[in-house]
Amino acid sequence: MIGPVYQPVRVEPMEMQVASNHLFDGAEEYVQSTTRHMSDFSDAVERWRGAASKEALQETVERWEIRHSVHRQQVQAVGENIIGSARQFVAEDQRSSDAVSRVGSV
């Protein structure tokens, strides 16, 4: 079996910045949306009759809150990794350019 064929990667730091911003914006929209949803659901749980049902619904709310929090953190981590990679690329590109300039001026 032949291994994967690697294609050259073209890095555009500004595009990476835009992608990162979209992820951060999406994570914020997600938080706002789920917060409203969870608030509405929690209000409904409070009005529910029956202790066992109410407890089961409250446990569901708590599981959802944990899952939503983990999802938001994962999306933000991807955004941070993208922007971190762009910054590293720009810094390395600058170091390479400086090194070539020094060699050329010798």
C-alpha cells in the first residue's frame, strides 16, 4: 500500500485570521442560543409536576450544560489553534526572510 500523497500547503495568515474569527463568533452565537434554550427549559422544569420527573429533567439540563460547555471549549480551542498557527507562520516567515537578507548582505 502506498502512503498518503502530500500536497503543498499554501498559508494565508489573513484567511486564517478570518477563519479563526468566524469560529470565535460562532462559539459566541452558540453560547447565546443555548443559554436562552437552557433558561427556557429550566423554567419549564420548575413548573413540572412530579418529583421524579422533575429530577430527571433537571439531570438532563445538567448533562446538556456540560455537553454545551465542552462543545464551546472545543470550538474555541480550534479557533485559538488556527490563529496561533498563523502567528507562528508569520514569525517563522519573518525569521527566514531576515536570515536570507543577512546572507545576501554578506
